[in-house]
Amino acid sequence: MGKTTTQTAKPVIAGVLSIISGVLSLGGFIAFLIAGIAVSVNFVSIYIGDSAVGIASGMLIVFAVLSLAIGILAIVGGIYSLQRSKWGLALAGSICALVPSFVLGLVAIILVATSRNEFA
């Protein structure tokens, strides 16, 4: 006889918040990528050989990649939370949701953590 648990809306709300935060992070990815390309193209043509421009452009590209990874993890974790499966990945996704939106991520973490028994 399997255990029965009452299903609440907590994982669903947490999943939606994680997905929203992940989409915000993907928007940050696009912004960092465009800024990195703009800095490298505009300033390199003006100040050829300026190492500070290369460093700034490289940092923006690194931020873009990090933002992409965080956004993907938040969205995947949100999907798992909606499905009530793989609690660890749902929690990891909600933790990643902290980066683009602290409030959404914090609420998602609390909801996922308190609904652990609802996950398969």
C-alpha cells in the first residue's frame, strides 16, 4: 500500500515562478550578448589594440553565457516542479531563479522545499 499525500498548489506556483525567472534570465542573456558585441565592434574600430575594451567585451560575453545557463536551469527546474517529479532538479531550478529575480526565486525555493513530499 503506497503512501498518500495531499497535493497542494505549491509545486505549480513554484514552477511558474521559476519559469518566469528563467525567462527573465534569458532576456539578460540577450542583453549581455548584444552589449558584448556592441562594445567589441564599436570600440575596437575606434581604439584598435585597447586591452580594456577586450576585457569588458569578454566579461559581457561571460555574463551572457552564465545568464543563459542559469535561465535554462531555472526553466527546466520549473518544468520538473510543474510535473512534481525530480525534487532535486526542481529545487536546483528554484535556486537558479534567485539570480534574475530574488523575490521570485526565494518564494519558489520556499514552495519547493515545503512541498517535498508531493514529488515522485
